[in-house]
Amino acid sequence: MSTPFLGLRTCIYRVTDLGRATEWYSQFLGIRPYFEQPFYVGFEVGGYELGLQPEENANSSRGENIETYWGVEDIDAVFAQLLAAGATAHEEPTEVGGGIRVATAKIPGAIHRGIIYNPHFRGGL
């Protein structure tokens, strides 16, 4: 089966406090953004882009069911790092079949973020 999709390239997170989120991700990722403006902050992470945009209406409905999963090699270690950095647990690392494990955490100033260990996916290599 063929697909026109080439894989995840950009993930945009809408945040209520752009400055706070920028600093949090800078510290957690260990890198500064390559693009930083009041309307958008972009990080290059392993060949993909993490974009932060300020939330237009802080009181708007937030899609807690929308989650983006970032690939990791050691899901337990990364989940622990997220919690140590101030995130709160939403779903502990869980096996979902075929050796694939997922977890979600709530990042300060944002909605839930997911991480995934998928031994079958080799995108970005």
C-alpha cells in the first residue's frame, strides 16, 4: 500500500504562555529555538520541527483528545524526565501491543503530550 504522507515534519503546540513554554522546552530539550518571534517559536529536534504558537483565546475550548506522540528509545526514562521537569502524569507508560509503548503527560502551559516507543517505525533515519 502506498501513501502520499512522508511522515511527521512539524508539530505545533498552542500554548497559553509562549515565553514560559519556550523556556521550558529550551531547558528540557537542551537547545534554543532556531526561530523565535511573538507569533511563533520553532525548534529543530532530530530532523523534525516543534512549533509553539500563542493561544489566541486562553478561554477557548482545548482539545484534550488531540495528542502528538514523539518517538523515544527509552520511554520510562523520558517519562521520568518529563515529570522531573514539571509535567504531570496523564497516562503512565503502557504496552499497547507489538512491543509498542505509549505514555502521555500534561506539560505546563499546554495540553497533553505523548511519547511513544515503537520498534517497528524507522522514520527520520
